[in-house]
Amino acid sequence: MAHFYATLRSRQGEASRLGTKASGMDATVASWQGAVSVRLWHDSATDTDMADVSLIPWNGAGNNVPLYAGPVAGAKLRTIGAEGRCGDCNASLSLCRCARVEG
């Protein structure tokens, strides 16, 4: 049974795809200057749908920049800012001591 749903619209028209809890869903949308990667999956241990959104290189252009990693329902975990740093205090994630927000 489908758990995730995606649509894509371009000059060729619109397309949709389905993903299950087991398969998750990955999408990459690219330009000549880089790409955006979106990954959704279901964490069965916490029964939570999770997301990972990043800028990524494409054909030699662009950089790896993590933008968000956390629950699809919203930021109950700290956001990831530029260069993989904490979105709240800008420290590296290994050094960050920000309290996680519980929702």
C-alpha cells in the first residue's frame, strides 16, 4: 500500500509516483548549477516519517549542503544549516549543545 506520494511537472506534462513504508522515496531535481535531493523514509522504531533535504553537486557543479534532516511533520529535531552546522547556533553538529525541541 502506498505511504508516500510524489508529483513532477515539466514541459512533458505531469507524472506521479508512489512509495511504501518499506521502499521510501528518493527524488533528485537538477540544473546546470547543482541539484536538490529529497529523501523520505519511515522510521519503524519511532513510527515517524522522516525527511532528508540537501543541495548536492550535479555534473561537477554545486556543493553538498544539508538543509534539513528530521520528521516530515515538522522540526521536532534541530534543523541543519549551511555546511551541516546547527541551524540554531551555527556550531558543528558534533559540538552543538542546543536542546532538542520536543513537540
